[in-house]
Amino acid sequence: MGYVNEAAIKRKLGIPNFRNLSKDKVLKLAAAMPGMATEVRLKLIEQFPAFKDLGKANIDAVKEAHKSTLAANENSQNHFYKASQDQRDALQADLDRDDLSWAQREALHDRLDQNVRRVGEKDSENKQFLGAGMKLVATAGAAALALSVVYVGGKIAEASENGSEESQ
């Protein structure tokens, strides 16, 4: 990307100054860092020392949102499974009656079969939902790790630059 100064980076991010750096723009900034001149990267890190903390706060927020989503999902799942079980119990009670014709029994068996299929579909749907949630948490974790690596990399570069200046 070759950003040569802070002004170019602020233009790219669409912000007047780094105090206006929102959480979503932090990722854009991190992605742009490898293409920045070392001096520009170091100046950015100096201006934004809480870079790592913001990444951790993002991860914590995603984690809490994920927890509450999982709790709501579990509650919803439990209601669905309870209602499905209640329906199966009622259908079984009907099947236990002696006065049913063959056609009535067949209709009750069909309804039981539909119930069991819906439970299976709900289970598959829930597994897909949980998988998507885990991908989100993993992505957020990877983003935080990337931010930390960029932050630490900048500090290491700063230290090595200071060391090479002192040796001259």
C-alpha cells in the first residue's frame, strides 16, 4: 500500500484524527500496517498505545454477545424440544386407544414421523448456527491476535531502530 505519512492513512480510513478511530476501522488500520513505512508505523503506535487493549475489548464484547446468544439459543431449543416431546406423548396416548381404525393409526404414525423429522431438522439447524457462532468467535480471536502481533512487532521495530541509532 505504501502509506508514507499519517495523513494518507487518515484519508484512507476516512477519519480526521486517530482519536476518531472506531473499532471497525482498527482492523483496516492493522491490515494497512504491513504496507506502511516503519517510521509511520511507529508514530501510529505512539499515538495509539491502547491498540492492544481495544483489540481485547473487542474480543470480550464478542465473547459476551456469543454467550448471551448461546443462552437464548439453548432456551429456544429447550422450548422446541419440550413442545415436540409433548406432541409425541399426546400422539402416543392416542395410539394406545383400542377404538382406532387402521387409517387413524396410520395418520397418527405419519404425524409422529413428521414430528421426529422436525426435531432432526431443528438439531441440524442448531448445529449450523453453533458452527457459525464459533467461526465468528474464532475470527474475532484471530483479529485480536493479529492486532497484538502488529502492536508487538511495532514495539520490536522501535526498539531495534533505537538500538541501531545508539550504535551509530
